Amino acid sequence: MTGRRIVSITLPYFAMERWQRMAERQGNAPQDDLPLVLAREGHHGPVIHAANRVSRNMGITVGARVVDMRAICPELQVAFADQGGDLAALGRLVLWARRWCPWTVSDGQNGLILDTTGSAHLFGGEAAMLIEMETQLSLLGLTSQLAVAPTWGAAWALARFGPVRSVCTADEISLKLGNLPVAGLRLDGDTLLLLQRLGLKTIEAVMNVPRLSLTRRFVKATLTSNPLMRLDQAFGKLAEPVASVDAKPRFSVQSRLAEPIFDPTPHLPQLCEDLCDTLQHEGMGCRRLHLTVYRTDGDVSHVDVATSASTRDPAHLHSLFRDKVERINPGFGFDLITLAAGDVEPMRTVQKRLDGSADDDLHLTLLVDRLTAKFGTRAVSRPILRESHVPERAEGRVAALANPMQATTAMTKERPIRLLDPPEEIRVLYAVPEGPPAQFIWRRQTHRVTRYTGPERIAPEWWKDRPGTRLRDYFKIEDQTGRRIWLYREGLHEDGRGGDPRWFVHGMFA
């Protein structure tokens, strides 16, 4: 048994409480003393998806048909459930719950699973942490049942069938799980029905059955229909990790607020300072920052910034948020701010001056970061080399903050500073056989070739070009005014791939 601590939070009335909260905001909430249910489509008509407190007290059960329940309660009010909205809201709640620990997931049944290993001391112990969780969820209007145990399975069973706010140690698992109903093993309906018919109504009864007998009966069973595998998970004999939706940030700082606020700007300088101090202590730099605010209404808002090179300059990182903090939707305010470093990589300290002082000049990387933060990633780009002998394919453009793999071979041929896209066709007046045109008209001007070099033959890329693409013969020419032009002849006479060759200007040299 390892020292892991898993918290299970079940929200038994999540769908109804969320619906009621939304109705209150829209001003059309029904009276509290009226029976109300949320319905979803079933095989034989609408069935009950969720019920309010009055309905539950009158005997309305989840999963029953609406027609049958109206026979018990004629004044029953019915609204349709928003299952897609509930799923999305639960996903946002998973992220919001990271105020307590970095690893949080949904258990798939209106509940959350948190790996709080090493986090409880920040809240005064596990009992105080569970009270804190219950209080924060109640402020969102959500009823919760909580438990902490060494395994996911044990915490899940105690949260649903155990006492309020259960705390279970590794030595107490057998004692505390034994009296719980067999439904605490997270088995499917058919398996639970089979165990009930066999007289196995509690987890302890399943534990007392010889293991060989259960193995023979459930030899081909899946995880949700195999009580032995579920028992092994509950007792830590079978691993069940909390696979969070994204990786835990290696470097992260946070600011807990005594009261909800609407603007994180005053807290950003200190957060950047603390994060950069941590990075410098570890000899690291980052190329991306993730700012997250945890709202009091159970939602989270994000703002991300990136840099073109690794940095740990707090003043520069803070400046990148200047025009982006306004995009945060504060809702009803937020009481927790976190700043995490992404794309972390080793960064050496380089002395730029003999006296050891900093260089105050504006570096290109800082300028690129500021322009990108202000105008967006698509507005600022940079060229990169590509592996291609076709001139227009040998160079591409990517976002300035991107970090693509550079081409393994550099350009060895002399190429013009400026390439035309697309190449401009010219009208040849007289051409030298196997050489450049003696005269040609380009942009309504007649150019006379005084000297040239070439040809440089470039064949099509058969793995990219269409069949029938013609080869090119490139020439560097100089006209009577001294202008140096790069032009090419497309195709050869009688090459079987078209008519007469065509001439194009592709670029200009300095």
C-alpha cells in the first residue's frame, strides 16, 4: 500500500441544483414547495433524470417513467434536462477543483476524484480540507458528500455510502468498507443483481467468498462486472491512477485572496517575480505562461502568453499580459490566481557586459514577444528553410513564436534577395539557342541582356508535382541599365509536355 491519498466528491443532485441556479439567474425559478423533476428520453417515453427535494420526499425516484410518477403525484412539474450542459459544467468544475491539488478528474457519475497526496497540510489536515471543499461547493449551491482514502475505489464507496466526510487510512479499509452495500464496488447493474440473488449484499460478504469460486464465475467478466478486480482496486492491489486531463505544471505559483476580486492586475507583478525566482533557482527558463483565475461561481478563466526564446525576466513576462488581462471574464469575482510556466527548458546565465551589468537595449526577441502579444500570433512571422530545390518551396514562413524543426541542409546556391510570387511571365523578342533571351519585354519595358550566367536546370519534384510538369532552366542576367534579374525558361522544345517554352522573371538581385 502506497502513501497516496485520494478524495472522492460526489454531487448527488448536481443536475437539479445546476438547473435551479440557472433558473434563478433568469428570473423564472419555480416555487420551492412544488414537486419538480428533470426528464430525459427513455426507451418507452421520458424518464426521470433528476428530482428536487419535494419530489424526493413524495416518493419520486430517478429512472422511473414520467407517466408512472404523475400517477403518484398529479401536480408534478416536468422540465427537460440539459445533459450536454451538465457534462460541460462538470468538466469546468474539474478544473476549478485544482485549487486544492493539481490532479483532478471526473469519476463519470456526477462526481470528482482528486489526488491530494501531499496537499492536505496546506489546509490544516485532511479533516479541515474536506470541510473547506464542502464549504466552497456549498457556496456554489451544490450539495456534496466527501471521503478521503488511500485508493480511488475506497474513497468512491465511502463518499456515496459511508458517513459524512469520511477519513480512511490504509489500516481501516477492511473495517470501513465491510459494512457498505455491494454497490460501493462500482459494478454494473447486471452484476449487482446477480450478487443480490446470491445473497451477497455487502462488501464484506463478497470478501468472505473464496477467491477461487468468484474467479471461476467471473473469469470472462470485464472490469465493471468483475467484483474481484474492483476489490483489488479498492484495497490497492490493482493500480488505478488519477489520469488528469493535462499534465501537472512543474513550476507554478498562486495567490489566495481573502475576498473575491475582479481584476488580477495588481497581483501579477508579484506572481511573475515568484515564478521567475523559482525558475532561476532551478536553472530553467520558460517560453509560455498560463494565467488561471478560479471564479466563485465554479468556473475558471485562462490567459496564455508565449515568448520567442526562453526567459525568466519578470518585468518582460508581466508586460506580455498588459493587453490580455481584459479578456478575462471575472464572473462574480475570483478568489484564487495561479501562474504556471510551460515549455520549460534549461537556461544558462550569460554575462553580456564586462562589468556584469544588464544590457538595457531592446533585444529582437523582446520586440517579437511584445508585437505578438499585441497583434496576435498570425500577425508576426519569420522565414524558415525547407528541404526543396524548387526556389519557391525552399523557404516558408511560420509564426514568430513557433519552434519548428529547421531544414537539415542549408541553401548553397546563390538566390535573389527578392522572389516574385507568383513569377511574372515575359514576352521574348529574341532568344539565343540554349541561352537566355537577347531581348524581352517585362512590365512594359524592353530589356536588353548584356551579360548572363547559366543555365541552372531545376527538375520538378515528382513526389509533389503533377504529371507533365516541365523543368526549368534558370539564368542570372544583367540588362543595359545594370539591373540583375533572375529568370527562367519553362520547358524545352519538343519535350512532349506542352507547346513552346515560356519565360518568367522569378526574382531580382541587389
